[in-house]
Amino acid sequence: MVPQVQLYDTTLRDGMQGEGMSLSAEERLRVAHALDALGVHLIEAGFPSSNPKEDALYKLLARERFENAEIVAFGMTRRRETRAEDDPALRLLADSFAPVCTLVGKTWRLHLEKVTRVEPDENLRMIAESIAFLSAQGKRVIYDAEHFFDGYRDDPDYALRCLRAAAEAGAENLTLCDTNGSSLPREVGEATEAVTAALGVPLGIHTHDDAGVGVANSLAAVQAGAALVQGTMNGYGERCGNANLVTVLPALELKLGLRCVEPGQLARLTETAHLIDEICNVAPNPDQPYVGRNAFAHKGGMHVAGVVRDARTFEHVEPAAVGNDRALLVSELSGKGTVQAHAEQSGLELGDEAAARVVDRVKALESTGYQFEAADGSFDLLIRRETGDYAPLFRLESFRVIVEKRESGRVETEATIKIWVNGERHVRTAEGDGPVNALDCALRAAIVETYPHLRDLELVNFKVRILDEAKGSGAVTRVLLDMSDGVETWGAIGVSENIIEASWEALVDSLEAGMLPGREERALARRQDAMGADEGVGTAPVPRP
Ligand SMILES: [Zn+2]
């Protein structure tokens, strides 16, 4: 299938400019494979380097096979007053194994005057000669016209001359860049149309989200004729980030009816977005369009009833199309219908009477500070307790946590736990970075012999809130935590006047929810599917409460 719009991912270069982003060569390789499985056409791997340490990624990539994607090497137009063939950076590009090279160059006179101090005509030669050199070396070249929209606003004639120089030198695609994120969709659309009319060559679009319209600008450019979209996974990137390909792709396919990826690949979107978050050590944004945990979450009786009758009433696309699930939020507002629908999603039959009991139970718990909207794991367990489908993983005999602070300022934490699993007593002690971490370590040490899958679960989010509004008993602490098996993430909740007790309750729920029927199998299958059988799961962020 020839895609109508090509996806060009720059997570490994522009995305890595984002705050706190840092990946090893091996992790970058895993990102590349995840992108390939999603159907991304071009994966930009960054600058090739002459430094062997920095070149590790190119070495790894050269040995790999990709189903869909081609690797793109990135570089700049030649230095001024140098011949292209004498420019060491261009030589590295020519020598790299990558079949495609993207060259970024200037189009905005302001930059020539204030930043590079290169004469406008010399800049045109730099563009043309660099592209011609790489083309002659057998590379396909994409020209990234840096600051194109700013340049076009300032001096459209010169901006177009830059593009023409690139096209005539053999670039197969001219990508218009909104490098500062200064433009709005209408402007992007009009400029893209004007370039198409003037040059008639294939165009691409590269936008940033500084004005909150990175995705909108990309779509506007596509509607005006661009056939390649550059962006990053989950919108990573410096400042406010790049255009988010995770949002762009479903919009192209589902809203604009354009073919981008092979059938079935769009359904990998959610797991790919989360997997890459995991590799990059970023907590998935629950409100992210299409793939967020809340993207198809419904609260309130009327919404829920509508969705149950016909999903189109309150949903813009089918969640399964992007590999997401519908979430029906549970709250005081909702009645039996929500609870029954939720139970059905978890594969449980819940009769009217049991559903009514669950609703009563939820109401009672919510009045003491519980809130199940973000705690789907705990809610699953709650339903199972009502249907008799619940068996605890272990019986607690006791636990003890010691926090010791020394004169030197050092703080040490240790937890000891005594539990019974299948009639056997397990006693374990563990140190941790905090009381909850120590408890988690001790509990898991005691239990993984029986349930090895629990070793793979990662605590990815830990939130503590003091609720003073809870009735009667004074302030209570609510702990919400998210546990992940690398594929699915679920929430668990604990409420108590004691923060350790609240954390413990949430921790136990999160582990028990991780062992619910089907979850372990799904995690294994989908992970192997996504990564190839020999790959493990990435490290997830572990907050240290
Ligand atoms: Zn950029």
C-alpha cells in the first residue's frame, strides 16, 4: 500500500530535546522498533557522529531489520565557504547506512542577518550544493526549511527561492518547518497551498506546539497538500513539544479518511504510545487525546446510559480503532447501569441485586473519602467481593515499618512483613527509599515466589492527598497509585487517617488487581507482540513516597 501521507518520526532527535529526556542507544533502538510496528515510514535517528561512543545507535541500527520504516540521518547544510564534499558533517551523512538524509537549512533572512551572518546568495548555494552532493552519493534527501513560516511572512520571495534551490538540487521532499511554533492553522494552510502552486513538489510539515496548535497546523498543512508529517511520539520536544504524531495519525485516518498505515496498525496506537512513555520514563498523560486513560471515560448517568445504548452519542471515534478502551467512571452520580457495564467489561456477570449492593457500597465508601474514578483496579476488586469472585493473594499477620533519621542527616527505612500464602508463613525484611517503598519491597519479596508475575509490575504513579472534608473523623489521607505491567495500567486507592495504612491498602489492591484473570496473559502476549519475544519491559518511573 502506498501511503497517502507519510509519517516521519523525530522522537529520537527533536523529541530528545525535551526536558529530562535521555535514552541509551539500546533504548532508542527499542523506540525505533515500536515505531516500526506502528507503521511509521521514516524514523529520524539524529546526527551521525564520528565519535564512536555517540555513534552506538547508528551501529545498532545498521544491523537491524525494519518491516515498514526507513532510517533517516539528520544534518545541516554545509558550512559557509566550504565545498560540500569537504564538509566533515556532510561526509558522515554520505557514509552512513541510512538511505534517507534530512538536511536542515535557513529560509528566514532575519536568521541570516542576526544569527549565522551568511549572505542570502551564499545561503542558497549552501542549500543547493549540500543537497546535490548527498544526491550524487545516492541518498534520498528531505530538505527541512527551518523557520519557513516566519521567513515566508517576512519575505515570501526569498523563502520560496530557498525552497526552489532545494527542489532543483534534487530534494525529494521539502518540509516546511514552524520551528518557533509561531503560526496558526490558517496561515500554515495558506502558505502550504502557495508553495504547492509555486513549486509543485512534494511537501512535508514540521510544527511545534508553542501556540497549542502543533497538531492543528500539521493537519492544516495536509489539507493544503502536504504529504509527509514530521512529529514526535506523545508530543515530546523542547519548550511545549513537537506536533504529537499520536494525535496526528488517528486524525489523518479517522477524520480525514487518508491512508497512512497498514490495516490493523492504528489499533496499536495506545499500546505504542504507552510503551514509548515507559521507555522514556514518562508517566502517560491520562488526558491525552485518543490514547489517554480518560480519552473515552464517561461519568454521570446520562452519558453512561447514552454510551451503553449507542456509543456515537458521546464518543467521537470508536475506542478500539486506536487500541483504547472505554472507561465508565464510577461515582455517586452513577447508578446500577454503570456498575453493570463496568462489570461486563471485566468479564463478570452482575445481577440487579448485586449491582445495587455495589452501588450502596460505593456510596458508603465515597462518603468516607474514597473515589473510584481513577482506581479501576480497586473497583474491579470491589465488584468481585460482591460476586464472590474474589480470593485474597495472602493473609497479613503483621507488618512493621521503621524510619530512622541520624544526626548526619541520613534517613534509613526498613520494613518487616509477616504473611501467609497458601498456608505457608513468609517473613521478609527490606530497606527502601521511603516507608511505602520499603513495604512494597518486603511484600513483594515475600510473595513473588508464589506469584512471579508480580515482579514485573511497576509502581508508576503515587499521589497523596489530605482530605479534610471527610465527615466526622477529621482529616484523612487518600492514596492513589497506578501500577503497570508494561502494557496495561490500573489504579488503586486506599484511605485512612494513617498515611502508611492508606498506602498499604492501595498497594495490596494494586498487586491483587495485577493478578486478576487474564491480565498476566494479556501483558505477556501483547508485550511479546510489541517487542519481539526476546525483549523485556522498560524501566518505569518509581516515585519514592
Ligand atoms: Zn523542530
